[in-house]
Amino acid sequence: MYKINPYRPGAGLMPTYLAGRDEDIRNVEQMFESIKRNIPTQSVIFSGLRGVGKTVLINTLQNKAEERDIFCRHIEIEERNDFISQIASCSQAFLRKVSMKEKFMHLIQKPLDAIKALVVSFDPNDNTFSLSLQEKELYKTSNLTQSLTDVFITIGETALKTETPLCFFIDEIQYMDSKELGALIAALHRTNQLGYPVMVIGAGLPKIYKMLSEEKSYSERLFLYKEIGSLTDAQCRNAIRIPADRFGVTYSDEAVEKIISVTRGYPFFIQQMCQIVYKNVDERMIQASHVEENIEEFFHTMDIGFFKVRYERCAESDKKFIFAMVQCGELPCTIANVAKNLHKNVNQISTTRAQLINKGVIYPVRYKELDFTVPEFSGFIQRLDEYRQWMEEKQRTETEI
């Protein structure tokens, strides 16, 4: 018999009840009200570990913006660096929307020319525009920052004149190419200076703060930064109980505390744990013993899905670096201790460190300190046979020495 399950673990899937983000939503809604009134406002960057709900939050905010008739487009950055094609496509979609009104048709050509120049110069494989060789040479430029700034200024001017504010929602910002990120910051900065109603809501891993500040010193004033973390105990209780309430299912206090303890308050973990418990228990009151009985399935599900997909992207040298981090015991750990566990010096492991940061597996917490971007990743590593074999071999080698 099919049983409706109110919990929805997944990559960016909207839970049936969004817990703990009310204040963030209210604050950004006020920014939307400002941009609707042509009052320039900061853009927003949310950062946090995997599984804290960054994508869910920006998707929720996009819905809120669209309710206010703000033109929105979602961009997800991937490692193949396709930001230029996506921002061009989103800008064209904006022009299509405003061109539907005859009185705004004259406003289209200028931004369209700017988009052509961007695509022709920095995405040559895009065949959106059928141009002759002579036309391509006419539009071609070598300055990405200026080209993207031209796009932002011209669509910003159009947005102001048509009273159609524009907001780009950009997920996984940490994968942006350095030059593209710098160009985006500069373009948004100039557009804001001119008072045009264009903003960005972004999300990414904790390293994006450092990335943004390294690209442009004024990025700290351009963006409102907000770190998204695990839920408080009170927020966890709502995330656990409220979805089940509508189906007449309740949790004992002990069951709730057990779930909080196992999941550490991370929203994705809570959704996954509760989905398993809810699926496997046919009682109206879920007890702590029911939760206990499903912990093994929870970790198995997390291991083969959430954790393993990150681990399998790593080369052998990456895995040994990860093992050495876990061996440190307490995280975050210093790169000096990682090097010590690998019997190497810091310079010898710096390339692997950089690769793991670029892959989004680890991030620098403080000066020379590292941690995993995935919560509880060290526990997953400790459950791996590969890690145990590595530790045994390491101990044998050290004994022989």
C-alpha cells in the first residue's frame, strides 16, 4: 500500500515545511520591495556547507521575487565554466519579455548588441546569432569585464525604463572562473552606481567570501553576506514534527532528540532521516526506539548517495590527503598536521590541497586550517574499508621504520 511521505530529501528539493529561514526570507523580501521602487540595494550571497539548504533558500526567494513581478532567472554554475552562455541566455529572455509590449520595442537593440558582443567574443561555440565574418569582427572584443558591464548597463537601463526589475539567482558560485567572477562583480557594481534595478542572489560554499574579496576589494560593500548553517534545536523540532502533523503522526520528545543528535541539525540530513523513519514505522507515535532501529539504514543511504558521490570524484592522491585529514582527529585541522600524517612537507601537498578546494571537497577555514565542505564527511571516511586499510598499512610502515 502506498504511503504518502511528507519528507523530501534531495538536491534543492523544497521541503513541505521550510524551517529556520524566516528571517533571511523577510530581509531579502524587503530588498525586493526596494528594487521595485527603483531604490538601489545590495545583492546577497549565502554561503554554507553541503546540505544546509542554500539552493532551497534561493529557490524560495526566486518565487517571492516573481510574485512581485521581478524578472528572475536561475543560473547554476558547473565546472565546465558555462557562465557566459547562461547569462547571455537569461538576458535575452529578459529582452523577449519586455519586447512583448510594442511601446518598448525601441529599447531592445542596444542591449541586444551588447549581448551579441559578449557571446561572439567569449562563447564562440554559441550559434545563437547568425553573423557574417565581417559582423563577427565588428562585435568582437577582448575585454570580458567591459563586455559584461555593457550587457548589465544596457539591460539595467531597459529594466528601469520598462519598470521591470531584474534579479539573477546564481547557485554554486564557487565554480565560477576567476575572470568571469571578477567581471560579474565589476558589471554589477557599475550597474548599481547608475541606479539600475538589477541585483544578484547567490549561493555557494564557504570559500566564496575569499574568492569575492580577492577579485574586487569593494565586493564587501556590494554584497550582503549571510552564512547558512545547521538549524537550532527549536527549528529542528519544527522541521521534524510539522510535516508529519498533517497526517496525524507525532514524535515523542525522545525520538525528536535522537534525530537531532544523529543529524546534527543539518536540514538535508533531517529530511533523509525522517523520510526513512516515517516510511518504516506504522505507528501514530514515533518513539526513540523506532529512530534507533533506522539509524543503520540512514547512514547506509547517506554513504551510497550523499557522501560517496563526492568521494568518487577524488583521485588517489586526493583520497590520501582526505585520509590524512581524518587521521588528525579534530577538525578543522592544520595543513602542517596533514603533511605530517602523509610524511611529506607542506609544499609537497599544496597542489593536492588546491585541487580538493577547487573540487569543493574541502575549504580553508582559517589561516592554514582546513575542513570538509560536507558535514560529517569524516565519519563516512572512517566507515570506508579503504581508510582502514590505509591506516593499517601506515601503521605497519611506521613500525618498521
